[in-house]
Amino acid sequence: DFEGVEQQFMEQFIQNKPLILVEYIRFEYTREVYKVSMLEQVRHKIEQVELKDIAWKSIQKDFNSLEVVSGVLQVLDVVIRFLSSAGGDPDQKMSSYLRDVLKYNLDGDIPLQSRKAESVVRLKHTLSFWNHVSIKKSHILCLQGQIPFPSLKDKYQQEVSSLERKQIEKSCNNYPVEKMLLYLHEFILSFVQESDVEEKYGLKETIEEYAQDMDWKLPDGFHHFPDSVKLSQCASAWSVLSQQHRIASAPVTDM
């Protein structure tokens, strides 16, 4: 008697409680858990391709705050939810899908917070765009001294040692860090967070096996990444790569 059990649950735990608490729990579930489980379904429904680097570099100029990035991710939550169920035309612009199919209207505002994104992002770019925006959010959290993966279990939030940090930094000379950040970020959200894998396993070994299953081509030179880093340190390792990417991307100034 599911309805009876549900009613008992509502009476015991929900009724007479502040409504904002119920709303918050529902939002957290949608934002952190529901979306991640839908990614593979989107891949099966619609052919996915990578958003061109030059397009993303132009788009991300409009994403300078945590508020803006979080707003875009909430819009992408809606898109991913519907695409995972109904699919769509890969070549349709996401902006027109939001407006014409989902009837998503913000009184003239730009849902994707970027005119460049409105013009170039298509449904076939959904997962690539989501990954880029998610990474942008994690970068901003790192810059603010916050945890880049707040929903990740504590057992995966262990810090790398000072020696491992130096080894990771040295390994960055052998592969494109920006590309590795993309792979590692999706690996953490789609596999580590969702599968609850044993934290004692090696990070490099596990992501290489996952890459084979996902038909990814990891960057050449990734074999230089230190073997000693464990899955328990995956968030910390990502933060080190993020910092190295910021250093490498910083404009050179004359002394």
C-alpha cells in the first residue's frame, strides 16, 4: 500500500514543518542526484558532440560569477530532464528548444546568460555544455576557497600529500590540463559520486578503465600522472589541476 505508506510519511515527517525545508530538499535532489543519472540517457536519445573550444572560450567570458553559472546549470537541469525522456533534434538550438518546445520564458531575459551561447549551443552540445559550465562552477568555488564538489562524500575529499601535489604539477607538463580537467570532472560526477566505488583504488588506473568503457581517448601523456593518488583524493587532485590550469592561463605581464 504505497499511498498509505506515503501518507504516513507525510504526516510524521512533513506536515507542520516549514515549507522552505521541503522545497530545499527537493531542489538538492534535482540539482545533485537526478541530473547525473540522466546523462547516459541523453547520450542514447541524441547524438552528442563536443562544443568547439573557440565557442566555449567566447561563451565563458559571460560566466564570471557563481550566481550566473548556477542559474545556467538550473536551466540545463530542465533541458537534461526533458531530453532524457523525449529526445529531440540534435541540430536545434538550445535557445529555441527552451522557447518553442519547453515554453521557457523569463520575460525577455536570456536563459543561457550569454548571447554567444544562445546562438551556437545546440542540443547535440548539451552534455559538453553542461560539463563546461559545471567545471566553471567548480573553478569559481576553488577560487573562493570552497570545496569544488560539495555533494561528493567525505571519503573522496582527502587531500593529496605535498609530494603528490608536486608530482601532479610536474605531470601537467606532459598533457593538456584543460582537457584532463574535463574528463576528470565528468568522471567524478558521473562515476565516483554515483557508483560509491571503493576509495582505496588508484585514481589513474580507475579513470583509465572508465575511459575504455566510455570510449574516451584520454590525453597522451596522462600515464605520467602519479600512481600513488587514490580515489579518496580525486577532488583534491582536480583542485591541483585547476590551479595549474589557472597559472598556465594567466596573462604574461612585463616585469
